[in-house]
Amino acid sequence: MNWETVRVEGDDPIRTLVLNRPQVRNAINSQLLKDLADACTWLERQPDCRVVILRGEGPDFCSGADLKEGLTHGGPLAGRVSRARLGRRAVQILGDMAPVTLAVVRGHAIGGGACLAAACDFRLGARSARVSLREVTLGLSLSWQCIPNIVHLVGSSRARELILFGDLHSAERMAEFGYFNSVVEDEHLLAEAERLARRIAQQPPLPVQMAKASIRAVTHALDRAVAHLDDYGLGLTGGTRDAARAREAFFSGTPAEWELD
């Protein structure tokens, strides 16, 4: 199978799903979200696929939404909501896959990139990893079911710190929070991911899938009660004048005056 912005490597039982836009640090556009969802669906249909490793091509995992496309800002409300649905669908399919998923994060995982990693079952961080959820700082609501995923991983107090301030955190800090399962040197990252993937693949297949499904059912039982309006929240906040002010303030480094409009 061939996709424009992602590719699949490896053979059963371990496959690697690669975000493949290195020229823009794997920034997320609409095509990548569509390709990611399609690739995950295809991988789940492969009967012997037990583990999926998610990584980015090049030095960065994912730099977040492609601002040139206006994935989160700009255009009519219906268009912004439609684009937000693409992100929610991709994250949901990635999280619900029967194979165990393992995000391998090197370099930056910003915004939507951090959301994709948070949807996986395991996250390994390189020493070079830097993670930020900066949507609120850019005047947007955090969507794509990421708020429940982050709260499950790090707890409500740390989730407030990550989401409300949008700071860029080191790999060690994110491991301390509980976002990363472990942190390893960059040169050992892929080897460690493969070692963990082999351990998972060597376990009895059906009990692993049942355990994953049960853990996910318990953990995410109320997620939709929180995230069911994610698409509209991102669509609405992305069209406000305060969102435009937030972007200008972020990129210029000057404070903004908010008007709640």
C-alpha cells in the first residue's frame, strides 16, 4: 500500500508507521490525517500484525499542524469543523487499533504531534525529545480527544500545567509527568523500541488484544462525554479575533490584549 504522507515498513508481526513529511518536520495537514487513518485501518486488517511502531521521518517526530494549510485557523466555520473531524478520526482510529501501538519520539512533538503520541499505548522518548501542547497559547481549544488522553497519562494537575501554559518540556520532564514510559539516548531509541515491540509480539496474541481492549474501555469510558464537541470547539475558537491575536503574539513575542471575541 502507498500513501502520500505516510509509509509502512517491516513485516509481520511488527510494522512501523512513518509520518513522512520531513521537509516540514512532519507537520500535519489534511492529507496526512487521511493517510494516517487509512494506514491504521489497513494495518488492523493484517491478521499477523501485532505491534505498530509510530515514528517521524527525520530529526523530529511531528511539529504540529501545518500553519500554511490553515488546518486549525481560517476559512468558514464549517470548513474548520470538518478539518477538526479529520484529526479526531485519525486519533481515534490510532488509539482503537487492535495491535499494540508504540510512539517513538525524537526531536519535537508539538500540538497535534503530541496528541498522536498520547493516543498510543506506549511512548518512548529520545533525550532530544521536546513536547508542547500550545493550542491554548495560540487561541485554540485542544481537541482531537487529546484532553482525556493527557489527563489519563499525567493526571489533572499536570494536564493543567501542560495545556494551559503550552511550555516546551524536555523528555526527562515528560517522563517525570508520566507521558513517556521511558527515555533513552537518541542512538538507542529505535533499538529499544524494537526490543519492546518484540517482547509484546512474543506474548500470546488474543490475551494481549483482550487486555488492551479492556484497559482502554475502563480508562476511556467517559471520554466522549468530554470530547464530543471537540470539532466544534476547535472550529469556533479558530475563527475568533482573539485566535488571530494569539498567533500574532506567539510569533512576535509581544503580549496581546484579549477581547473574548
